[in-house]
Amino acid sequence: MSDETKPKKILLVEDDRSLARMYTTKLEKSGYTVQTVVGGKDCIDVVAVFKPDVILLDIIIPQMDGFAVLQSLKSNPAMKNVVVILLTNLGQDEDIEKGKSLGAHDYLVKSQFTPAEIVARMEAALK
């Protein structure tokens, strides 16, 4: 299978189980391979093995927050080019600026986007 035909891999970092199920279902129906983790440290541990094409990263998560995870990923040469999209309930301008300054490709406030819109934004980021 070539890289073009292999399903893209998405690492979803989400501590709300019902949201994680909803996003996973939508992503899998859209043809993606999805792995879900709950906490920041879990994300760091899994990313090197799973090698995702995109990380959908919540900010308010256990172990270490999404900003710390993003900073860790972007400071690691092996992971710095992975597309990270912050998917969070935090919508304050300072949070958005912080996420972008740390290297997030996009910043999505959960309540403002449907799962289909999130997939569309993710697909745009992959191009």
C-alpha cells in the first residue's frame, strides 16, 4: 500500500469519553485510523510509536495540559512536524495566541465546530 492509499492516522487526546467516542466515530467513518488517549503524558508516550499524521489535542487534560504537550512535541526534532490542532473549550484570545505561538496548526473551540467541520479543517491542514 502506498502512502497515498494508507489511511491517515489521527491521535485524539480527549478526556471526555462521550466526546472522544463521537469524534472517533466521525473520523473512522471519514476513513481515518484513530487512536485515543486521555492524558498529556499518554500522548507523549504514544506519539512516537503510533506516528500520527495529525494530533487533535485538548488543552484541559490530566497529567500535563495540552499547552505543555504541544511545547514538548514541537521541541522534539522527531515530532516537531506533526500537525497539531488544538480542539478545546478554551476560547479566550490569549489561549488562542498561546496555542498558535507554541506551534499549533489550528485552534478550534469545540462548541463552535461540528465534527464534520473539524474533519474538514483537519483535512485542509493535511494538504
